[in-house]
Amino acid sequence: MFNLFKKKKYPSYWQKHIDAVKNSRNYSNYESIRFVCLDTETTGFDYENDRILCIGAVAIKNNKILVSDSFEVYMQQEVFNKETVKIHGIRRNGTEKKVSEEEAIIQFLEYLDDAVIIAHHTKFDLTMINNALKRLNIGPIKSKQLDTNYIHKKIAITNKFKKLYSLDELCEIYNIKMHDRHTALGDALLTAYVFLKLTYKYKKNNVLNLTNLINTNYYLNK
């Protein structure tokens, strides 16, 4: 019965993720924070039955997009939905190099390190990633998370009571030219542009800090 009291042993890559977030000292100074804007392309919107096809991400630090600090990984398709191929263009037997779900998650966590995650409608992307982690008997992801939809609603002058804004709508509102739409890396880059526009607008009247941009109840109530 003493086995009940043994500390769970995690895979090294997951323990490294836990330690990186727990021991990070980058959150107190906004300018030193490394943000990672991410997006996922999936077989659909069913959290339980659909799967991630691609994770794309790009980093921001000191109010600059670091194109050289970007990430993209394609996953082997255990689930296939020909209808969504029309949207993301990722085929089961496409030319992209694909790795297993576990290997993709390992690569992503290595890239993520102690960064703060930014996504548009964060709940969807993080739930899909967390479900992948759950299938590996670990998770959920420990990183702090920001949502561009929430930040826009916080500073919006008009239509602030609208529940959800699409990424297309925010690109139009903030005059961002869209390109590579519905690719994971392309949408991650658009999200990065939106985030910089939002924070620039926010800090005109406020001292910019991480706490002001996070609403912990948002992810629970959305």
C-alpha cells in the first residue's frame, strides 16, 4: 500500500516543462518576458475525437516579433477528415514531414520553455494540446496564457459586449494585412501582430504588466 504515497515519476520532457515554468524569473519585468504566439490546425472542433495536425508558433520579446524564433511541426494523422482539408490543406499523405503526436509535443514543449502563451481563442488550442498531453498521461500545460480576444474586449470602445471576435475581425479592426490564413504558423504570426497592436493601444493609458492582461476566470467561464 506504500506505493500510494510514491511521488509520480514524469517523463523527463514533462518534468523539464514543469520546472521551467515554476522557476522562471521572467514574469516580473514585462519587457523581459518571452511570449509565444501559437495556433493549431486540427481535423475538427471536437475536443475528444479530433486531433491536432500542426502546431505553429512564433516568439515575441521586448515588443518585437522574433521571426527567427519560430516553430512548426506536423503530426501523423491518426484521424482524417477530408472536409477540413479544404480549410487547412493538410493531407494525410502530403509532402510535409510528420512525426508522432508524442514527438510533436516533446518538440513543442522544448521550444516553449518558460514562455507565456498567446493565442486567439486560447481555450480551443490549449484544450487540444492538453488532450494530447492527457493521452500521454501527463498535463495540463503549466504555462501562463493570454487570449487576444479577451484583451481586445478589455480595451474595446465599441461592441465590447460581443462575446467572440474572429481573428479575421481583429485583423480588420487593427488594419493588419492577412496572409497564410489557416496555416498554423501563418495564423500564429497574425496573432502576434494583433497582440502587439493590442498592447500598444493598452499601454497608452496603462502601465503594461502581465497581470493586467490575464483574466484567470476567463478560461473557466468561456
